[in-house]
Amino acid sequence: RPFLCIGDSAGCSWAVQFACNHPDMVSELHLVATPQSRVGVQPATLFTDVSSRIKASERVVYSLTRIYNLISRSPVFSRRALGYMYRGSPSDLATLDEAFSQYRLSEWLTLIASGARHSSIDEVVSLQGDWVRGLFDMPAPVTFWHGTQDPICPVEDVRALAQSLPGARLRTIDSAGHFLSSQHIDALLSSLSATRADRTG
């Protein structure tokens, strides 16, 4: 029977594509830490400006991904780069510290950068494509989950997207950053289970 489809961060674009291609398999679509979509964003941020330029050039996508992979191969550089990127969110910095110290994040980053270069490029290309359009073409209801401290994808952007999408819902968590699912996984799963139970009777 149809199931809940969940996309997290860059995975949101893949979740939308799946829901569009297999509408009979998806009862609900839940997008966590949704990337910026440019819907209702005025003025454009540095992130959206770079994103629009990336869309127009495969060479830029390839070059930026190579640079990212080079940084990721060095534990020292990757930790500094991520720390700088998420410096505006104490909850994200705490999550990164835990991931590096307890869950070997640096080894995962090195593995991905060394053995999955093409997958990294595919992910960036997918994310920069017009995946948001698919949200308006599929029948499944959409719920957005977002942290109010997200320094990468501001909550104002996803709020504008949710308001433009008929029937969409937005749920925010005040103490969460971009790594919302890592920081509040129990609350997220409990809420999803309760929502599923209510809709199925």
C-alpha cells in the first residue's frame, strides 16, 4: 500500500522526483530541512544566486563538486569548513562535533569524496534542477519540517514555498538547525506516526 515518503535536505529533490514518478506508491510527502527554492525569496540570497548560476553551467557544477571533494578528503579542512558553514547555528555545531567525535564523520566524508565523486555531482545537479515544480503536479499532501535556526536554508524561504503550495503544511522546531532529523529524530518520528494513525483511522 502507499507509504510515507521522506526527503531530508538534498534528499528532498529525490523524494519529490520519486513521488512524481510513482504517485500510486506515495500517500504523503514529508520534506525535512528543504533546500532553498527561490519561491518568494526577495531579495535573492548568496545561496540562491549561486544556485541559479550553477543551473546554467555543468562545468561549474563539476568544478565546485571537485573542490568540495578535495576539502572533504582532509579531516582538518572538512571540519573547519563545516564549522564555518554552520557557525550561525549552535545546535548544528553541536551535532557536527558529535558526528566527528563519535560517528566517524570524517571517514564518511573521505569515503564519499574518494569513491563517489560522480554521485556527488549527480546530487548537486538534481538539487539545482527545477524539482520544486513537481510539488505542484503531484496528488500527495506535502508537509515541510524546518528548524528556525537553519543557517543554510532559511525558514522564511520554505514558509513562502509552503504558502504557495495548496494544502501544504509547515511545521517548525525552534531549537533545531539544518540537521533537524538528527537533533529531533524521536519527536519527528512520533509526530509522523501520530499523523499516519490519524489519517488511516
